[in-house]
Amino acid sequence: MSSPIFIIENTLAHDKKRQAAIHAAVDISATMYNCFFHAYALHLMANGQPFPEDLFIAHETDTSEVKALKSIVRSERDLSLFEDYDQITTGARQDHLAEKVLVLGALFRSWFIHRVKDNPKMKDLLFDGRDTVGITFYHLVESFDAGEDWLREQINASTNHYKANKVYFDTLHLNPISRSSAFSFWEKTGYDNYLRYLNQSWVKVFVHEVEFMLRFNDISYTIYNKMEACVSSESKAGGPHLELAIHAEYDHFYLIPNERTADFLEHYSAQHRRSLSERSDVLSLDGHDKVALAKKSPFLLLAVMLPTADLSGKTPLQVMIERLQELKSEIALRQDKPHPLGFFDAKKTLSKDLNHKTAPSASATAVHPLQPVSNRPPLATMESAVAPHALIPPVGSVMPSSSGRKKKRQRLTEQEKNYAYALYELEQKVLEFKVLSENGKRPKYQDAFNEIGALHKNLVTYWNDYNKSNKNEEAYDLFREQSLAEIARNKRRIEHHRGCGKIVTNLVLGVLGIGIFYFAVCALKWAITKQFFFKPRTDTANITETLVDNIGKLEARPEEPVDRGDEGYRLNT
């Protein structure tokens, strides 16, 4: 029998090993909210596992966009079109793992949803499995029927049930509701509506939905809370064990490597970092067609990663489909030409354009600021592995940073990541009110657009100034003071606008995101929201409410007029 001391020492050693693994977790592309699906595709490839046989087959729950994608990518062989394009335009085959993962993300979203469609146990649990699900369909029905406005506002940001069945929920007050009538709707219409909604490329999949998809497909997994290094959820089954870390504040997944998969995932990570760097370069150019610039990049699906405001009304998945069609057409046109036009001419053109760029914009980090912009290593040219995806390409080693100065800068970068996400949320709310205002025809939403847009513009100015500084403590203190004062001046005026209270709270937490306090709040929120998503008068609600209320007591110091010029971030209006 083991002694208590041995058990304690063994437990501590296990905890340290787990913390080290979580710390090494690989950041995954969040494009189209597909980070989990990207992670699962990488998990299979890194472990030498085959793709599901029906991955490329059109399913009943597929949208027209997904079906169009599958008409282009009909098999795993079709994923080599990126290397084929390089071969026919440059004479050399470069590896395009990160582009393949973007395509596979859309395919695996379709596959998982198809797999759970006819699962009666999952259907029943999502209807009223309160011991397993945070907010079930029937719990929403009861809450809406009771007229709990606070819950209605939180539902939009907490679950996909409402938006998938919006007409049903918005008309609940017109007819008496019983459990049997709600179940009848769920069985006939509601569940299918939910799955079709979930299969759209712009819909965020929440962690409890990921847990269901994994569990009901008998996939062995563990999901860790990245902030606390503790187990959030797990299920043991056959096959390679999938280990994920979740940033609970943003429902963003990271993939945890092991000895077998580390090199392969580092190869992906290098390409992903480069794509984010090139995306930032493109977004920093004002007055240019961002999509056209993105198509000059050696990252062949860069346009898919652009903000939707730069896509001329198209969805990222539509842009992906068009780009794949362009690549296939170009391959077909050049197959009989021995001297193709130089691909590197386009690359030089992009480099020339980027030499005249303006200051990097906040939106350049807004979509996915969890990846630090300042620490991106250059991506070395790597020969493509001709073997199937199961083979792991070699990568170079990464030297660890040991200087105190770099560690200090990384700490500031952690603050930047949290704030940038909140700033992006504010930008999306501005764009939402712009659409709702119908070009000024609806005064209520036009006022909201003007007020929140002004706040966003000023906060972005302070953010740009901070990014252009040397980012020392003095620069950060100035940024923090200016930003909090701006929030204080506008808080009462804008907080009554629907959905803005949480965003203002996140902005404050992002600015004040220093050390233990911020992560303690996030940890409390995770512990509560994983089960309930939102619960009034909880400790987290009290903490954040008190914090934001106290912001209103700040007094903004007088400021001299500043000529901000044309540089920096501008809202895409």
C-alpha cells in the first residue's frame, strides 16, 4: 500500500506535468469559429489516423455553402490542390498544412453535426437534461414564458437554441405552453432547426456542444480549463486520446501536444503564426481592396481570414469556395504552359504594397488576438511531404526565451490579448447597430450606432497609440488611464443599449487585466457559466457589477485637442 507521502508527491508531479502540457498547448485558428473542428482535424493527422469515410459526402443537414464546398473537395486527394497550384506556378511544391486545416474545419463541422442528428439520447438531453446541459431547450421555454428579460438578453451570448428557433421563442406568449407541447415542437422541428443553425460557418460552437459531439461519437478526450489547469470534462474511449484546453472566456480551444504529435503541431503553429502576420499586414493598408491583396499572399486562403466587413457581403465560407475554384481554374489553364507567369512576382507585389502600410490597426488583432502579434517567428520555407497526412514533416527547434525583458513584454502581451477581444466585441456591436439602423431610418438604433461608435473610435485611438509606443509601464499606465476615463464618460449613456453591458464589463476587465484579479474573475465565471451560462446575483455577477459601477466614479482629466490624422484603426463603416 502506498504511503500518504508517496501519494502526495506523485499527485504533485502529475499536476506539474499537466500544467506544463497545458502551457505548451498549440493555438488553433479561430476562423469561422471552427477552432474545435480545426483541432480535431489536426489531432487525426498528427496521430496518423484516417479521416472518416463519409467526411466528404453531402449530408441532409448541410447548407448550400457546405454542399458547394464538398462539390470541390470530394476526397482527401483534392486537398493537395494547394501544392498542385505551387507546382504549376512556381515549379516547386510548398507545404500548405494550415490551408488544408481551414478546409477540413468546415468539413468536420458538417460531419459532427450529421453524426449526432439521429442520436435520440442527445436529442433528449438537449431538451431537458438539466444535470448535463447548462441551459436546455425546455428551460429556455420556461424562462421565456415567465418573461424573465434578464435571461433573454443573456441567451443570445450563451446558447444556440434561441437563435435557431427564434420565431418560436418570440411568439411563446401568444399560446399556452406545456412541457408536452414544447417537446412536440422540439421533436418535429426544433432539434433539426438547431442542427441546421449549428452547421453554418459563422456560428460559434460552445464547449458543452463540443462535449456532446465527442461523447456521442465515442471519442476519448479530456478538456482542461486553460486558466486553472484543471480538468473540465473528459471521457475515456478507444483510439488516440484527444487533449484540449479551453479559454473559457472566449470558448476558444487549444490542442495539447504529446511526444508523438509535438513536431507536427509545431509545423502547423509556424504556418498559423505566419498567416496571422500576413493578415495583419493586409489589414493595415487603408484604401486598398483587402481581398485582392490577400490573394497575392503565399498563404493561399488568407482572404478567408479577413473580417466580414472586408468581404463585400460574402461569408468567409463563400470566399473559401470562390478561392478554391480560382485555384483549380488556374491549375487547369496552366497545365499545358511550360513557362507560367512568375508566382513570385505576385509575392513581390504584395511585399511592395506592404512597405507603404499605415500603422497596424486594432482590427488586425481583433478577430483572434489570443495569438500575440509581436512574437511571431518567421516561417521557414519547408518542402512538402509527398506521403499521406499521417507522416510528420520535420521542423526546426525553437529557442526558449530567457531574458527578463522578454518575459515582461509577454506579460503585457497577455493583457493586450484580452483587451483586443473585448475591443473586437465592441466593433461588432457597432456594426450590428449600423445594420439595424437601416441607414438612419430607425432613430433608436442610429443613436446607438453614433454613441457606441464614438466610444469605439476613441478607445481604438488609445489602443493604436499604445501599440506604437515602446510598451513600457508608463505607456501602459497612460493607455489604461485614458481608456478607463473614456469608458467612465460614456458608461451611463450607452449601457442601456441592448447587449452592451457585458461588452463594457469585458473592456474594463481587459484594461485592468493584471495578474490574479482578472483570472480569478474569469475562473469564477467559468465555474458558473459552464453549468448555468448565466445566473443572476452570483459572485461573478456581483464582482463585475461592482467593478463596472465603480468605473463611473473615475474623473477624466482635461485633455488637449489632438490631431489624430489618418493613421491608425478606422471602423469599417
